[in-house]
Amino acid sequence: MRLMQISNEAGDRAVVATTEAGSFVVPGFASVYDLAQAAIRSKRGIVAEVEAAGQGAAVDRAALLASGRVLAPIDHPDSAHLLITGTGLTHLGSASARDAMHKTVAAAEETLTDSMKMFRMGLEGGKPAAGATGVQPEWFFKGDGALLVGPEAPLVAPAFAQDGGEEPEVAGIYIVGGDGQPYRIGFALANEFSDHVMERVNYLYLAHSKLRQCSVGPELLVGALPDDVRGRSRVIRDGKAIFDEPFLSGEANMSHTLANLEHHHFKYDFFRRPGQVHVHTFGTATLSVAAGIKTEPGDVFEIECDAFGLPLRNALAYAPAEDVTVIQL
């Protein structure tokens, strides 16, 4: 099952479910947040909650996307209580990249960068046995719900940004129940938009480079993530793809298990506050900047994967410069 959030012709919000029976409005719910809360209360899960609600009007998902009425597949009534975070150095990449990386991590300890040391730690301890705790991954904070962008909307970089680059990823979507228990709603495609030029100046600029918008959607996959996720990441300029490469995700292509990444995120009690929503991106090994692409305003990022239904598309834009001054009170 996949879920979408839409704005209908009357301007009201609705939830759309896609199953083998087709795509239809889920009666009685205006948001996936409300649907997830109901599933927690009923203790029967998202799929059962949708089935109990019945089927409303049939919808054309592609037409909705083209009309601009598809929203991000998750949000929160108070955007400050939706947190966007992520992990890096978690993916193995292509076979050739994997071979090269393994040769590098076999080098003497003193020749390794901190990033390569972190990657090697994941290779050696990121996939513990069930019930055990593995090595913690690289982790970063990206922002709150104010930075969450829906499909077809522009990804806006600040005027001071040195780059606006895509990161095609899978994001885990979570909600925290009234008892402080995190529940996974599902997974969605994400563009974990970053400033790679700034990051490459010094890896300690990673935190700065991540404070950018993030796009998620259009659809949210309910249930287990496929072990081997395969899709395409493109940068389109003037109607032509200037970058078009596969991206891989899922545990078969990762150095960490999802359970290990989830454990090291939710082990912090302030990430288990009731009602909180988390969008947690799991990393990528495919970046256009690595192929020498310099993005420009108007470029369109397109990420697609059959498992997630409709593609995620966003154009790059830059915000006007702002003169920010701190005023002494």
C-alpha cells in the first residue's frame, strides 16, 4: 500500500491510498498524521485502518501530480514538531565504487580520512545480529517541518549557498505515540538537498551544508522496505538530462541495517516525545556533483523508483539575499 496527501478541487485536504484495487480517497482522514494516530489508538496498523475506513472516490494520481495538488506525504499540524534528520556514509554504491572503496579502507589506519574511518566502522559493525546494537553511524540534523517541501515545488537554496545539489535517498517516516514509542509509518523517496561545495571546503562544515530544504514524496510506501531498492536520479536542464544515473538503497546496498540506524536515532529520549513526527533520510551513493555537474537555477531534480510509484521532481531556485542583523535589547 502507498499513501499520498492531496488538496482536492475544493481546496480541502485528503488522504489517497493505492492498493491492488486502485487509487482512492480514504474517507474520514485529512492527513496521514491523523491516520497514523488512529492506527496507534486502534492497535491494528495503517493498512487495517485504511481497510476499515472503506474506499472513497477513485483518483488519478498522475493527473493530481501534474495539477500541483499533491502535498508531501507527511506533515505535522505544528511544523516545529516534525524533525528532519539523516545519516551518511551508509551506502556501498555500485560494484566498481564498492571495490575501490574496499581497497581504500584496507589501507593503513594513519592514511585514512575521518570519513573513511567512519565508513569502515559501518562495514565492520553496522549490521549486528538481530537484537544486538551495532556501531553508530554519522548523523546530522537538517531542520524542522518548515523546511519540508512537497513534490513539484521548488527547492530553494539561500543566497549565500555555494551549491544546490540533490541527494536521492529513501527516508523513513515515523510518529511517536502517546506512550513515547516510535512507530514507523513507512518509507518515501527523498531529495536530501545539500550544499556539497561548502561541505568539501572542510568536513566540519557538514552541519552548515545540511541546513537546507528537503523534499519528500509523492507517495509513502507502507510496510517493509525492499531489500534491494533501485531507481534513477536525474538533473534536467532545458528539457534534457545532463545527469542520469542509477541510485541504490535498501539493506542489500547498505553498510548498516535499518534497525541499527533507527536504534541510534531513537535512543535519544528527546526524539521520543509524544506526537512528534520524524523524517529520517538514510543516505545515498549517487551525487551529480561527483560527476562534475554544477547545478543552475531552473534545473529540475527527478528521482524515481518503481517501488515508490510516482517520481519526485523539484526545480532548483535561490532565495534573494537578506541583511540579517542582531539587535541588542
